[in-house]
Amino acid sequence: MIDRPRLLYLITEDWYFWSHRLDLARAARDAGFDVTIATRVTDHGEQIQGEGFRLVPISLFRRSRNPFRELGAILELVRIYRSIQPHLVHHVAIKPILYGSLAAWVVRVPVILNAFAGLGYLFTSSDRQRGGLHWALTAALRSIIRRSGSTVLFQNEADRDELVQTGIVESLRTRIIAGSGIDVTAFSVKPCPPGTPLVVLPSRMLWDKGVGEFVQAARNLKAKGVDARFVLVGRCDDDNPAAIRGEQLGQWVGEGAVEWWGHRDDMSAVYEGATLVVLPSYREGLPKVLLEAAACGKAIIATDVPGCRDVVKDGVNGVLVPPRDPSTLATVIASLLSDPYTRERMGAKSREMAVAKWAGPRISEQVLSLYHELLKTSSVMNRSPRYA
């Protein structure tokens, strides 16, 4: 086994790496890996380099469908992989999995780890079964994952089972690790300040996060005279097909249904002020915002869908509601707002679960163990002098 294996992360956006994979990359660096981050640089380039990681800017766009641009992106990755010659590549999300696996196969990278952070818009949109794009994506994933010989990492069993049942991945090549971990010291329990209750939905502003249902639930409750503030916290994500436009958000704010605070770097302070945390998503991998809310000791309302139900145990640390159902969502919000004892009990259980199951060092240890396992069993690395 080599002394300092070269590890490359391929992630489309630097802000996503910074929020979801930074702690893991730090753990890999501290464990002796030579870490490179290949990502589109918009927000955090200097901070990533300040961590001692090698940063390689890429031009991969999540929403692009231009065939010439997409071919260019693949060729760019081939050049990057050939230059760095990583021993292990860790691809996060569908497009990096597709393009990165192809580039890694061309360059003969010894170990490929493909991580689904959720199944994405093409697997959650209601008309996906009628779309040729979904069929093409399924076929491409099946072919490239199998040809590359990669290991596929999931955050929950439901996502793994769906892709196994559809023949995209083989069960023996899958692993499940619960998310990317959270800092349970930075996200901790603090007294909720007095005043008007604050009901918070923390997420990117996407339709499939249930933002529309949250707004309608807020309208319903305000019409009934419920005394609460309803707050959306998160950035617009125009590269996502499910993006909610800023004009729509402005309209909701203008009518008084909700507040929109945009992106916040101080999420621990946001959770501290929240009376309830709500995520009415259509599907998730393992939503980090709910893990953070749990670590802050909050009662949580989420939808009974994969990912959310892996964090929220109905009646234990929160309540699960049907997806796309603003009426039930409003009823449950009103019920918990009027029941501080239940909120406190659920919040205490949330904190207990966060510390026991999702603390960052615990998750990083599991991923690093997987890295070492895959490197150890890689016959390509053991016999190839160019990876010495």
C-alpha cells in the first residue's frame, strides 16, 4: 500500500463541497491522503485552498444540455484525471457520477466511488416515467457504472433498493453510509428565545423541497389567526430544473405569507431561533439541514419519504406528513406550536439521535474505512507502476 494515496473529489459546486464534504476532506487529509477538489469555483475557492487542498476549477454545469459543452466537460475531466493520476476518485451526485466515471474508466483510475446524495430531479419529478431523458439517464448510469467497476455509495436504503431493482447497480457493489455527518459541537442545544414562534424551512429554494406546500400551509394558518412567523432560509439554485425564481419568492414575501432570508452562513443561529423546523420534501438522500436541526434539539416536521424518514421517527423526534399535502402540514404545524411539552420531548430525542448516529467524526471514520478497504483490494493499484 502506498504511503500517501491521491484522492480526488469531483463535485459540481464549491459551495456544496464546503457545506457537505469539507469535514470528510479534512479527515482524509489528516489521515494521510493527498486531497484534490475538482469543482466549479464560485464562492469558496480561497477557503478550499486555505485548507491545504489542491483546487482544480472545472466548467461542468449541472443544467447544461448542450452536447458540445457536455463533450467538452468530459474531455476536461479526462485531462484532469490523466494529470493528477488519482488512486481513488469520489464522485458526488448524478452528473459527476456519469462524466467522472467515464473519465476515470478512460484513464484507468484504480478505485471509483460513486456517491448518490439523493436521486435528484429526474427521479422525483411526477412526469419522469414519461420522459425520454429519464430513460436515457437510466441506461447511461447502468452502462457506465458497470463498465467502470465502481462501488456505489448511498445515504439510505430506499435509494439503494430502487437502483438495484431497476438494474442500474448490482447489490454487491453498494454501500450505505448515513450522510456526510454534522458537527454536533457547532450545532448544539440552546434556549429558544421568547417572542412570536418561528417556523423555519431551511433548504435551497426548489419546488421539490416542498417550498410551495410550506407557503400554502403558512397562508392557511395565517388565515386562521395562528400567531407565528414562517421563514424560508436558503439560496436560489437557478442551475436546478426545480428552481423557484426570485420573482416568485418576492411575490410570496410581498403578500405576507412568508419571509425569505436567503442564504445564511450562521445556520446554528437560525436553528437557535426556530420553534419548529420543517422540510416537506418530495425525496431526499439524507438531508443535512434536518441533521443540523436535530443536533440543535429541534422538533421536526418532514414528509414520509426516503431520506426524511431516515432522520425523523414519527412521534419520537418529530412528525411525518404526506408529501404534497399542505393541509395536513398546516394541521401538524398548528398542533406542535400549541404543545410546548411535546416539542421539548421531541427536541431532546433529536439531539440524542444526532450525537449517537450522525456526528461528523463517526461518519468520516466510516467513509475513510471504505476508502482503505477499496484501495487495499484494488489489484490495478497494486500492479501498476504509474500509481506508485
